[in-house]
Amino acid sequence: DHLGVVEMEDKWRNPVDTRHVFNRQDHFIYAPTDGVFEPLVGLGTEVEPGQLAGYLHRPEFPLPPPEPLHFKIGGLVAAIRAPARSRAGDCLFQLLGDRSSEEILACINELPAR
């Protein structure tokens, strides 16, 4: 029941699957140079460390092959830059990593008391 005011149906009392996620610097891919970004994976894709993420094409220099971009670590693709012109340093991908409830509680317990 919600604060004893509204009767709650049994279907809302069931446990809900929850996915705890986080990110750190390794979860991002940044453009190493100016170029045209070509992603090879979509939003919501689970990726593995070393997997090919996409290419950075440099139309000003048509002879060298496009620069391959790889994921440093695995995770869930949460954000992708549009396949378009990008500048050196632009964020091209953001991943989210999984954390267990126990890991999150341990981190909370390590926080300094206020």
C-alpha cells in the first residue's frame, strides 16, 4: 500500500529487475583526429573489450585507410555521436558498465560520514 492511502495491486508488489550501471574514463571513445565518424554498433549493444567500434575517415587524406576505433573495455553502448564530421577530442561513444548491488553498497559505506 502506498503510505496506507491507496490500495496497491499484487502485480506491483513483485520484485523489479534492476541493472546498476556506472562509467569511468575507459568507457568513452574520443576522436583522435578530425574526420568523419562511422559507427559500427548501435545504441543498447553489449560490446566486448577490443571490439571494433567504428572508423574515423579523413576525406582530406583519401589514400590512407580510415582509422579503426576499438572499445577499451566491454559494456552497454549508452551514447553515440551522429555519423558526421567530428573534431579531435569529440566524444564518439559512451559505455555503461555493470555493478552489483553489493558493490554499490560497499562504495556507499566507504563514503565519509556527514
